[in-house]
Amino acid sequence: MWVYLNGQILKENEARISPLDRGFTFGDGVYEVIPCYDNQLFLFDEHLKRLKASLELTFIPLTDEIKNLDKILLELQKKNKFLNQSFYIQVTRGVDEVRAHAVEKKMHPTVFVTSQELQKNPYRIDPNQEGIKVRLEEDIRWHRCDIKTIALLGNTLPINDPNKPKVDEIIFHKDGIINEGSKSNVFIFHKGKVLTPSLDQNILPGITRGHIIKEMRNNDIDVHETEISIEQFLAAEEVWITSSTKEVQPVSKINEYTLPSKNLEDSIWYKVLKFI
Ligand code: PDD
């Protein structure tokens, strides 16, 4: 795999990052994930805007390479050759001389970009197959989930608990209200309405979420950004998740509970999948 690191395109095994990089010592950085279909970047401007917002909110300076990110991605895309790729852009505050919480001197951010093959959404190949399995968990993350930070222990811990059954995604809730998945946003269809948690809650403003909300509204599908209780979530007719790598995927099992099956042609999630 070819990667980009601080101005150079390199083979992945030639890329070197200092162990004193604050990304390693503090998880002090942000990231972005951008899909590319048929060699075309998808919703690039929206992703770039969110990356700039994450940098601004964490006081990490915007470097020239971020301003030219599209050129870097297209160069990597040619080198790695996959027709569909997902780019991971990680920007840390940079390398410290000694480990210290406070930054004493002007730092230069580390910019690292990888691209990997983006697998075709299995629900495009066979939309009738069983949906994904999810587990509800108390949201133990910090209070700034609007920032796309590389410090993801709160997101990765529950899915790696060896004492719990294996699931495809964790759905976080706080005080009885659903927030989002550990790596996705969530939607339900309940009593004739599409509901999704509002951005006033502690969630990431997902680019896929924003795109499909806009498309649903353009196509006269009523969608409400509002609180969803655990009870509503469990009583929903449909539940689906959205993200830049999963697109739209239906849920069939929540903990031990199996959602009632529904005719594909009547399913809202399937209509929504076509907006991507
Ligand atoms: N995850 N919420 C969380 C916590 C996420 O990590 C993600 C994306 C989303 C969906 O956002 P978007 O539609 O912009 O991809 C919501 C990415 C794909 C990841 O970490 O790999």
C-alpha cells in the first residue's frame, strides 16, 4: 500500500513517525474518512469542511497540504489503483521533544494518509440478506463527540469486550436516549416517521447522515432530527446505520431482539440506499 506522510508518497513500510508524536503519546489529533467510488471522491467538500472544523476546535493549525488535500488523495488513488477506496486522513499536533501535556513551542502537524480498498456494500449485492446485529451500550465517551478525534478508546472498547457476544456495531445511549453507533449514525422508522438523533446531542455530524437527510427531504420523505428513547428504538419498524464506509445498512437484531421482517420494496432504508 502507498501512503502519504508529511509531503511524501511512500510505501507503507517506509513511512516513519516518531514515538514522541502526540498522536501516539496523547491521542492528540483528528481524522477524516473519505470514500471514493469509480475513481471519484464522494462528498469531498463536506468532508474537508468537517476536517477543518475538527482542526479549528482542537487548535491544530491548518497546513498547506490540507488545503491541497484533493490532489494528495487523487495521487494516492492512482498509486493504490483500487476502483473504490476509502481514504483515512490523520492529522496530529506533531512531535514533542519530551512528553508534556502543554505545548511549549510552535509545532508542525503530522499529516498521514492511507487508502484501502472499499468493499462493496453487501446490501447492494443482496438487499434481502439478514441485517446487521447491534448491541446497546451506555455511552461512556467524552462530551465532544462532534470532533472527529483519533482518540477512540471509548468507541473501540465495547466492541472488543471478550465477555460479550460478537456484534457488527454498538449503539450508544445516554440517560435512556439513543446517540449514535460506535462508527456510524443511526436512523429509525417508527409510527410512519423517520427519526434520527439531533446534532444537539453528543454525536458526530456524519457526512452520510447529512447527505441522506437532504435527499430524503428532496424526495418528500419526512425526517425528524429528534430524541429517540430506547423504547422507541426497540419498537421501531426499521433501524439502519449510515457511514462513509458502510453507506446504509439495515439492522435485524438489537441485543437478543429480532426486528420483524419487512418487504424490501416497502422498506425506507432501501429507498435511502439509492440516494448514495
Ligand atoms: N466512522 N459516528 C461515528 C462515531 C463515526 O465514527 C462515524 C464514521 C459516523 C458516520 O460519519 P460519516 O457518515 O461522516 O462517515 C458517525 C468512520 C467511517 C470511521 O471511523 O471509520
